[in-house]
Amino acid sequence: MNGAESIVQTLLDADVTTCFGNPGTSEMHFVAALDRIAGMRCVLGLFEGVVTGAADGYGRMADKPAATLLHCGPGLANGLANLHNARRARTPVVNIVGDQATYHRELDPPLTADTEGWARGVSAWTRTAASAATVGLDTATAVQAARSSPGRIATLIAPADTCWDEGGVVAKPLPVPPPPTIAPHRIAEIARLLRGGEPVLLLLGGTALRSAALEDAYRIAEATGARLMAQQFNGRVERGQGRLPIRRLSYGVAPSLAELAEFRHIVLIGATPPVAPFAYPGKPGHLAAPGTSIHVFARPEENMPDALARLADELSAPKLAVPRAPQGAGPGRGNVTQEAVTQTLAALLPDNAVVVDESVSFGRLFFNGLAGAAPHDWLQITGGAIGSGLPMATGAALGAPGRRVVSLQADGSAMYTVQALWTQAREQLPITTVILSNRKYAILLGELDNVGANAGKVALDMLTLDNPAIGWVGIASNLGVEAARAEDMETFADLFTAANRRPGPFVIELTI
Amino acid sequence: MNGAESIVQTLLDADVTTCFGNPGTSEMHFVAALDRIAGMRCVLGLFEGVVTGAADGYGRMADKPAATLLHCGPGLANGLANLHNARRARTPVVNIVGDQATYHRELDPPLTADTEGWARGVSAWTRTAASAATVGLDTATAVQAARSSPGRIATLIAPADTCWDEGGVVAKPLPVPPPPTIAPHRIAEIARLLRGGEPVLLLLGGTALRSAALEDAYRIAEATGARLMAQQFNGRVERGQGRLPIRRLSYGVAPSLAELAEFRHIVLIGATPPVAPFAYPGKPGHLAAPGTSIHVFARPEENMPDALARLADELSAPKLAVPRAPQGAGPGRGNVTQEAVTQTLAALLPDNAVVVDESVSFGRLFFNGLAGAAPHDWLQITGGAIGSGLPMATGAALGAPGRRVVSLQADGSAMYTVQALWTQAREQLPITTVILSNRKYAILLGELDNVGANAGKVALDMLTLDNPAIGWVGIASNLGVEAARAEDMETFADLFTAANRRPGPFVIELTI
């Protein structure tokens, strides 16, 4: 058995069964091993940003890591932006990065680069394998690191000879410790705070946003008068009818300041302290009101469902049905507006869908507006590195088999990793993509104002994408995905319904 | 004047007049400054790999740096692969990377990443600006570093407040030392070697591949019996009728070993020692024959044209006209073959074209086969990070105004940075792109054999791009570039001739 075979078998033994890849010369033995060892689903992406973004989407839905297969430092570099998003989402990912043979690296051939250095910025665990005999154990250690709560990125750099040399040893899966539980005194402390009568916000993130944990959070809130809110950027939220219609902290400094102004205490439950995504001249960076106390109840890696259940019991909070979110008024009609698109999505979302949200500026109403839609999971861009949506939808479809993925996608961001559509076609994945085509970087037009920059013609030209206009129907169909355009709400509703009934992918270009 | 304005004016004063960018929030003041300070040509790319690859192409042709404008760590990360190629080509590039405000970074908002760490792997010079008062001087220092021979990558990270704060100070251009000249004793040593009668190869790279230097190299070779060859990967070679038809070291271990076997000495003139691009089991990494002595005559940063002229004079080598390359037999006919395409390109290449070569496996004959074509410059992928061709062509067109760019492009690599076509359309750049569509990663099929990996169906599936087929005509036209398909040589010749007469871009999908 060579080293590559030991990697593949070790991954499979640790229940890593899907590999997104774009291999090169140094990965050929890994690729060849896939024919000798059955069980790994290998999915080709035509750019590494697709590969890593798909691993992010897969990990969010499967609650276990996919592997990526990347080629040398530059292949890893192409995938860094979506690994950055995955790191912010706390998604488990195991990167296998092929590289120059151990003894060849010092000759500095063209593709030699600082692979380890680039990996460290996104990886909780990074190692360069030393030999075929040990690369199996390295792989098991990488999976262990990736699966450690709350989900981490582990990068194993495998020089070509550690893959092709004989003497590979399959390593048994290493134990993954469960998420740490909260100490009793912390339960008691937060219970005391909640009984104190001061205005408290419970700010939720991570696994606190799964439906059972949300039900306990709701019991706590109802029993104490505390308020609940999800943090701004979340890897996954369980949403829709029958689940708590929790709101999310708004984007933008002014609205989030207003939302947080009333609280004397903010209790973090898998959330990070609320801060502005960027600094703006003369505006605060911390979004909590001055004098607000921030309490860490559960860190992202801790067992939040358990902590919330115990806190609810400590407070003797009665079991309650979560409130029903208001039903929408049915599909929007006429012109394409934010409100009308929100209504249509809320009315027509398939049952048990996975929504992937990189709608950026146009989609600000979507999250709250779909609270009354059919039950669904909501995955959003978490690290601000655009180009996450199409790949994430691709991976989510494989991480949540049998569910329709609805990919709500801004056009400027879609262009970053448009190659993902080809993988959706190749794998015939059940994904409905809605390209929100406004032919501009709309968010930046607002940001020009926010930072107090006075823009003229040259500046505005740098933010507009209408010269030439991008033909999304043509791009999608030439990458193998059927597509159609909608310019009014009736056409959009018809296309959306028909698309969601298909077995494979479909792209709707929605002119906004 | 704010910091951003001081950056823009300092760049202009240092003759950096073109900026390729994809800005975000932290770059809005730079963008706004472009309207208040005239003279910067700002070119939008819809992905950062386009931005940095265009800067590479520009720098190779203009012999001076363009600036890039990138958004935070992830924006830089998206551009790293083509910066890696630029570093290998020794192209001057000045990266301006906006980032979190100095005082906001510690709050770790979503887009915060290890910007400096990622920059260092490709940059000879990296600095994070500390204030608006000093960012102008930082900019001048970056340009100085980028322009230092032979051309380097300089990365200035500009936190948002260093751009928006008032108090910016324009810095005067800093002196750029000329390329170091070779000491007389080194001229004498190599002259002695060349007179010694043993078999010597002069292996050329960098500025030794410009036409005047090549003429002196030819004088030396004719006077001494030494042989001349270009190294495998070169940023720019001046080629075609009237120039020396220098050959390039072949790709692949076996042919390059054969080409180098006869030499007792290899003299490096701006070249690096010949090594295999990857290790292969049982094959040597060094390509020079055992016992061959490697002599460094001129390092890449030294003044090679001067060194070659002085060496020729030292050897009393007479002035000579360079030999004429054989004229081709005219355009190829019938089926599309490597030989026929080479003939057509040789016969129909526009005068004074810039050829950008990312043809990978199909184009192995192109370089030598076009030696007799109309005079042209030859730019190739230098770092092995695919996705360099379409962006490089985009930048080369702006770095060499008035010249037609012919972009010879493998399909798999083209998909990496396909967004470049949109910029070509937007700027109406004079570029003829030939997509060599073989619907596979053909080079890897060979590499499977080279590394001794036995591939089965799963492995081969990972290297084929025909499910679904990619419609290049449709993709190009939906990105605003006119396009047509050729499946025989007559159609290709007609399209190539017509395309080259247009003012703007055109894409030919050539089925191979």
C-alpha cells in the first residue's frame, strides 16, 4: 500500500466519504487510489474556490468534514477565500494539499510556494507529511482536528513522495472529544442575571441556532423576559414553520446600534461580541450600547444545546410551543422588488429546503421574511469573502441528500466562482439558483456614503457591471445548467416552482 | 489631502499610471480619489485573479509596474496564484491592499484575515501602513521595491483609516538603482571558459531574451562554438523574423535530459539551474548531465544586455546578422492538429503581436514553430499556477498599446479566470483569444503515467471536462466578447485573420 492509499483508506475509516478536488501532478497517486479503494465520492471543481466553498457547504449540512484535494501552494491559495468563510462558519474541513516531493522542494521548481505559510492563516491545524509510513497517521490527526468542536479547518500537506512511496499505514480514527459542557456555576450565574430584572439579550450563534436549542432559548426568554437574537453571520440556522422565528442582528451600524440600545446585558451563546463589519469614520466599532455588560455563557466550541436545556431547567421555565411566524400574503406580483421577491420565496419555498444566501444588498429582507416559509436551513456567507454562494450550494446539496437547495445569489459575487455551475450540472445536483442581477456592486454604492467618500464618475464606473451586461442565462447554459430569465414576479414564480420540481440544477436570472 | 489621495498622487509621480482593481469597502477612498486626481487608468476585474494576472501582463510589456487594488486578506488571497506567476516571471507589481482600520482590526470583524502573512509568500517587500501621514512614503517605497531589478512584487497594506484620514503627504519618487553590472573578472572567467574548447551551453533568461542581448549572445556563440538556449519558463522573449530563433529547453524530463546531455558546462545568464518541474519516481531532479559544471555569469537582477555585449567584445566576436528562421509552409489545412495550428499561427500572426501562451499540452510546438513568424513578444505562464493566460493577455494589451495580443489558451486553464473576458470587452482590448478546447486536463493524463500511477475510471473522470461540455462561444459572448467556433483549419484561418483585424476582442473556440 502506498501513502496515497493510506490517506484515502484512513479518511474513509474516519467517515470522511466525500472529496472535492482539483488535482494536479502531485495528486495523481491520490486520484489513482480512488479506483483501488471504493467508497470515496470524488467531485471535480474547475477552480479551487469551488472546491473549498463546496467543502464548506457540505460540512455545514453533514456536520462532518469533506476532504478537499488541492494542488500545491497556488491551488491552496485559490481556495483560501472560501476557507476563510468556512473558518468563520466553524465548518469542519480536511484539506489534502499535494506538493513537491520532499527531496525536490529544495530545487525550487516553478510551482514551489509557501504552502504551509498560506495554510496557517485559515487552519487550526497544519502539518507537512514526512513519509509514506506516517502520512496515514497524519491524516487521522487532521480529521480529529477538523472534527474537534465546533468544527475546524485542518490542512495536511502531502509531498508527492509521501503519496507514491510504498509502506503506507492506515491509521484508526482518533477519538474526537465531545463539545465541553458548561460548568454548573456558569449556569447559576446566568440564571441569576436573568432573574435580576435588567434588560438582557441572549445573542445566539453556532449550534444554539438548531431548532431544539432554539426551543430551549425560547423557554428561557419567555420565563425571564430576556430577548433573543441571532448574531449577524451564521453558518447554519434551522428556520421556517414550526421553528422559532428568531431575528438576526441587522447589517449596518445604525440599525444594529438601535437594536442593541435597550440592553443592559448581552449574553453570548456561541456568538461573538457584536462589532461593525468595518470601521466607519465617526461611528463606533462595538455595537453594544456604552455601559452594556457582555457575558460569555457558552463559547462556540461548547455544548450549547445542553447549556440552554440546563439553563431552562435551572429557571424552571415551562415547556412551550414556539410561536408561529406570520404566514405571508402569497407570491409577489408585478414588478420585481425586494418585498415581492421575499413574498414569493416565502410562499413557494420547497419543504425542507436548504437556503444558501449570498444575496448581499438586495436580499436584506429575505431572512426575516422567510420565517413563515416551509421548514428549511439557512446558510449564509460568514466571512465576507464573496464568491461563497454557488460553491456552498454545490456542497450543501451533497451534504444534505434528498433536499432541494435554493441558492439566492448576487450577480457580482456569483462571477467570482461561476465555475461551480459546471459541477452542479456534472453531478446533476438539485439546486435552484436565483441570480439577482442588478449589474452593479450595489453594496459598495452604500459603502461609499458610509465611509464618507465623495464619488465621481471614475469611482462609480468601478462599481458598475453593466458595460457589458453579463448574460446569466447564456453563461449557465454553456456550463451545462438549464436557465431562464424573469423580469416580472409572475414569470419568476412560475420558473421558481418549475425549477424546484426538477431533479437537477436550474438557474433563474432575475433582473432587479 | 487624505491618505488615499497621497497614495494615488505618489503612484502617478512615480509613473505608475495603470491600476487593476476589485475594490471593496476599505478601498472606497482610493476609488473616490481617482476622480479628484487625474491620470490613473483604472481597470475593473470581476475577480482578483484577473486583477493580479493583468498586472503581470502589463508589467512584462511596459517594463514598469501597474498597481493592483485589492480588498482585505481574502481579496489578496484570490490574487495570490497569479502573483506567484508574476514573481516567477520577475514582473514588477505594486499591490495596494485595503484592510480593516488600524483601531478596528482587534475587534476581528468577519473580513479580518492574515493579510500580511499571505502577502509575504509572493512579495519581496511587504508593509502595513501606520498612518495617513506616512502612507505616501510607504507607497513610494513600494514602487522603489517593485522597480528594483529584475522586477519584484511589493505589497502595501493600507488600513482604511490611513486612507480616509487627512494629513496625507505625497512622496517624491525614490531612486531606483540600475541593474548591477558584472565585475570584469567574471567577464574574463567566462571568456576563458568559452575559449577552452569544452562543450558549453549558455542558458538565457530574463532580459538576456530581448533582441539586442540575443544578438550579442549569438555573436558569442558563433565565435566560440558555444550553444544557446532559453530556459523553460520565461516572462518575455522577443521573437520572430529578424530576431534570433532561440530554442527553449523542452518540457518533460526525458527530452530536456537529452538536450542537456552533451554539455560539460552550463553558463546561467539570468536563468536558474535546469530542474524538473516535479519529481518523478526514479527520474533525476537536476536536468544537467552528471558532472556538468554550472556557472553563474549573470544573476536575474544583473545587467545582462551589458554583460553579453562586454563578453562579446572581450572575445572579439564579430558583429553578425542573426540567422533567418525557416519560413513556414503557409496555413495548415484540413483537420485540427498541433502541426497545422502551429503552421497557421506562424503564417498569419499579426506583425508586432504579443503572444500570451497558456496552451499547456496542445501547444508544445508553438514556441519553436513560430520562430519564423512576424516579429512578436512571447509571454508564457511562468509559475505553473494555471489561470494566468486570459488575465495576462488583458494586462499585456494595456501595457503594449497599439499591438495585437494573441492569447493561446488551454480550456481547463481558461476556466480558472474566465472573468477576464468581461474586462477585455469592457475595455475593448485588441485581443484574439484561441481557446484550445480538448475538454480534458490533457497534461495530467500524461502526468499519471509520468508518476507511475495506474488510473482507472474514477481517476480518469477527474481529468475530463466533457460532462457537460463547456460552450466557449456562449460563455464569451455572454461576457460581451464576440466569438465563433472552428473545427477545421480553414475555418480557423479565416476566423483568426478576421479577428486580428478587429479593434476589440474576439474569441475563437478551436475544437481539438
